[in-house]
Amino acid sequence: MAAIGISAQRAAQVDRTCRDFVARFVKPLGATSDDNSWSKDDFAAVFSPDVHWYDHAFLICRQGHGAVMGLQVAFRHCNQPFDVEFKAITPTAKGAVLEQVWVGTCKNDIVRPDGELAFKASGKEFKCHVCMVIEIDEAGKISRIDEYYNKRWDDGVLESDYAVVKGASLKS
């Protein structure tokens, strides 16, 4: 396999884009951008207009700024409080792998515009490990996200609380 060369400038760009993306996800949308919220235009500024966000837990592809904003509003409504801890941002040939831990409380149901219950809130505090493979174009805009996490993110715990298995997993 050939080595992939990534310039320091490109590595800094994708790191900045990932951090800007997370910053936009943890604060609510508002009429203007300030210390407490993002305007819709400023929120969307980190994404290409035709961004594709593949949620591999729920088997959904959200396309475009409107769909991504809808996800942000619904997810933040459901999870209050909500924050993100960075584990790693690893530059790749096309962008970065963003490893993070979602921290919050699953407080409110997510209800679709048609009234269908999309996700029932559990009221539980959580720490959910999330991995995103993010494609970032040369302008520093996110064009694609492949998101991997536990569908029941509210069951998430820190790695130090995981069950430990040593030896065989099946009886032979």
C-alpha cells in the first residue's frame, strides 16, 4: 500500500472544519450567530450545499442543508444537555476520521413533522462513542459524512465501564 501524503496546510484545514462542524452541532440555531446560537447561514457554512450525511445506525441519508439542519434541531431537542468530547481527528486522503464521545441526557422524544414518533426519549444520561468518516472538499466544506454509533446512544457508557471478555467467546 502506498503512503498518503497530506500537507500541514490540508491537515490544519480538515482539523478546523471538523472542530467548526462540532461547534455548530452543539449550539442551537437562532436568528443570529452569537455566544449562544448559530444563524442558519453560519450553521450551513461548514457544509457543501449538496452534503450527504449517511446515518448508518438508522439507515438514513440526509441530503442538503435543510436535512442537516433538521437533524441538528431534532437531535438537540432530544438530548438536553448535550456536548461533545473529542477523542481524535485523523486526516485522510479525502478529509478526516472524527472520533468523539457524545455526552448528555436523552430528555425529549423526537417526533417527525407528520406526527410519527421517531425516537422515544429514555431520560437516561449517556456517553456514546461516535465515529464519523468525513469527506471535506478543497474549499474546506463537508461534502459527505458516514456516521457510525450505537442506535441506542442513550445506553452509551465510557470505555472504562465496558464489559471485559478474555479468551474464547464461544464454547468449543
